[in-house]
Amino acid sequence: MVSIIKSKLPVDRDDINAMVKKAIDLIGGIEKFVKKGDVVVIKPNLFAPYPPPISVDRRVVGALVALCKVAGAKKTVVIEGVSVGTLMKRANLDASDRENRLVRGMKTVDMMKLLGLKKSVEAAGGEVCGVEDVQTERVAVQNGKVLHSIEYPKVILESDVFINVPALKTHTMTLVTLGIKNLQGILTEADRYFGHRDDIDQHLVDILKVRKPDLTLVDGLIGMEGMGAGEGGTPVPMGLILSGTDPVALDSVCTRVMGIDNPFVVNTTRIAAHDSLGVADPTRIEVVGETVDSVKKKFQLPINYLQPIDTMVTGVYPNVDVYIGGACSSCWLMAAGVLANIAKIKEGASLIVGADPKVPPGKNWDLKNTFLLGDCAIGCAGEVREIRNKITLEGYDTFLYGCLPYQQAMIKLEDILLERGITSEQEIIEKAKANRQRFFEYYKEFDPSWELEL
Ligand code: SF4
């Protein structure tokens, strides 16, 4: 059973408290989940140091903590591990600098404080912690297909009740990010980071096999469409809170609420149902409160779900030649991500990607401006190895490592362009500030009481 509660926007703290309570009441009430003396762990979605919809609303989490306390919880802990991009410090930016610290490079608890979530949780009688600060235990993943064992926070393993609080967002790698995707935040930084390959969907479903949340509450007050789940996305006012006990059913319903009529196109939902972790078939899910049809909006999908990824990689920039072959979908996506930066090299550049790119033999490469993206390309034999060796001997380092070559590759490229004076630190900061302003202004209108806790 999945409950849907809708309210007109904007909503204040009392409205949110009522919505959260009602959503849970419709599926049995908080007492069904939390008993006297229980230790409860809540996992919210805090993607980056930005307010909703990039991160969940602090007041939703506070309302949930307060409800757990009323039900008799002995202790309620709110735990999260921020996105890998947030943990990774941008080159040459001083994270302790107040003005620049929002760019990236921040630990989870600092971010919880900054966004007011720590205060909201503590005021309701709970406590906060970051995944990077707690003890973990290596646990086997029963029936895991790509994850066979993982480092898992002990605080969740040992809790009596586990509550998942995702947001309602699109995602460039997984199409949507809801309850199943939100669990990635409980992994260690390394597992989180390297989990973003083309097998990410099965990887996410495998995490769910360790411990299924007892309850999932979706913050759908403001959703996100487009190039989510971070600063690239666009807010969508929704005024929704959804809850349920079956994480697969909840993701299935949320997907339809976002205007994607067939929930089986979301890989995590389809695979989780296939692996018997829940029900994805809409005809088998009871929805209480509002109906899906009465609340749904057609969310703009990420552009890579609307047009072939090739159209964003090959034949795009006149000054960049792309040699891509034997690359998985993740490296195609990463190639699309780095190309705009490589294209800033006015004299022209080459990008080599994949396990078997068919580069022309004997070509006179401009080694300084020849970039190898991903461990597959960097580890290639044959002609590509010759190119790699020449680049090294000439003293250049244009190797964008990683499988997948994610944030660290982006940051390395950014550093190269900074060193060469092609971009400036100021340009990076200004871009981040513009993003910050866009989201902060939007959210301030929604909740004028919100202030950053610097
Ligand atoms: S390095 Fe290879 S396997 Fe890894 S993301 Fe790139 S193409 Fe895929």
C-alpha cells in the first residue's frame, strides 16, 4: 500500500507535520513501525549543500523524528553520506572559506548543519551523523549479483527501525532517484563512487538486499526534473508526501507521479521486482489518499533519455575529434560530460575513450591536447598504448582516470584547464554561485524562514 498526501504550496512547518503524520497514518500509523524503546535510523537524501529539491526538506525529517519520539523511540539517528561530488574538494578552492565553501568539498554533518537539518532534527529530539564518521561492518549481500559484500553502517544494521527518506527527482544515470537509489548514500565513499558504472542499477538493487527499509517516506514537496539529481536539474512544485512499506511499490508509484506511465522503464524498479524485493506492477499496488492521476505531472526527463547519447559525443564540437570504441554506456555519458570543457581548447583536441577505439595508425597527434578518458582507454594495448607512452614521455598528463571516470576525472580536467589559463578559478566559482543563487532564491520563496547556518 502506498499513501499520497497533497497540499497547496507553500507549506509551513505545521502543514508539513500534518502531511507527514497523515501519510503514515494512512498506512497504519507510526506505532505500527516504531515501538517504545526502539532505536530508529532515518536516511534522508542530502545530495549537495543546496536546499530542496536538491536535498530533502529539513522540516520533513524533523516531523518524522518528532513522530518517532511520540511513538516512544529511545533514540533516533539521522545518517547520510553526501554525494561523491560534494565530498571531493574542487581544485584550488578553500573549503574553509565561507564564501566559496558551498562550491563543493564538504562533509555530511557540516552540510546538515549548513542546511538547517541538524537543528531541525535536534529540536525534534534526534541526532545526526555522517556515514564517513561511523563504524561499518562488512556484510554479505545474499543473492547479490554485482555486489557480493559491502561495508555497511553498523548503526543501521543494529537499529530496530530503518526509515528511508528520498526526494522525488530525475537522475541522469538512473532516470529517477527515489527510494532504491537513495540507499546508495549509506555506502562508504569508495563504494558509492565506483558504484556509478553501467551496472549501477543492479548495484543499487543489491544494496536493498542487505536491509530493506521498514518504512519509506518520500519528500515530494518540490520535485526535480531534467538533468537531476543536482544543480543541473529544475525544481517542480508538487506539494506531495508519499509513504509506504514496499520500497519497490513506492518507486513504481512515484515514477507514475512524475509522468512516466510505465514504471518498468526504470531499471532499478524492474530489477528489484525481478529479484523479488517488492511489487512494481501498478495493477497490484493499492494507493490510498490521493490518486496517481490526480497529482501527476509530466516531468522533463534528462536529455540523455530523450535523444541518443551519440548525438552528445560524436560530431558535436568542430575543434574536438572523438575516438570512441568498446566503451560502455557510462563512459559515453562521461564523454558527453567532459566534452564541453575540452572544447574550450581553441587550437583543437582529441578525446580517446573505451576498450577498443580504432585510432588512425601513424597519425601525428597533438599530444598536449590528446585526452584519454577512463581506465579502459588508458589501459589499451596497440596504437592507443603508443599514444599514451608518447604523451607520458613528453611530460604531459592528460589521462582522465577512473572506471567510471567520474568526478575525479572532471576535476583533473578542470585543473589542467586552470593550469593552462583556459579557465579561471573565478569562472568556476561564478558558475557555482549562479547555481547556488538559482536554487537558494527558489527555495527562499517557498520557505522564507530558511537561512543558511554559516
Ligand atoms: S573505463 Fe571502461 S568499463 Fe569503466 S566506465 Fe569506462 S568504458 Fe565502462
